[in-house]
Amino acid sequence: MAFLKFLFIAFLVLYILRLIFRLVFPMVLKNMFSKVQQQAENQARQRNSRPDGAISIDYMPPQPKGGRTDKLGDFVDYEEVK
């Protein structure tokens, strides 16, 4: 008897989850796709808002530090002898 009760409850839970999944999953996907579409539209608007020929720099590499060569010591020029 307990086995039949378990099967009935399991079948009922799976059926309810299936119904919920069919109702909720499409709404979640629709919401997700609309957010992605809005972000793409915003990026397109930002790119089109610049006038033609305008230059924008997105990344500036870090500048090397101008070290002082006085601390490195003496440098001697040499000639290669063949």
C-alpha cells in the first residue's frame, strides 16, 4: 500500500512540475531574450551617436615608467673585433 501511495505522490509531483515548467520556462526565456535585445539596441545607439570620423579609444595600454639611468652605472661603448 505504501508503494502505491509513493507512486501516486511521485506521479502527481512530476505532473505538477511539468505544468509549471511549461508555463514558467517560456516566460523566463522571453524575458531573457528581451533584455539581450535591449542591450544590443543600446549599444547600437551609442555607436551611431558619434559623428563620422570621430575616434574613440577603448583601451589605453599602461605607459612604461621613465626610469632614471643614472642609477644603473657606467656604460662603455665597445667595438667588435673580427
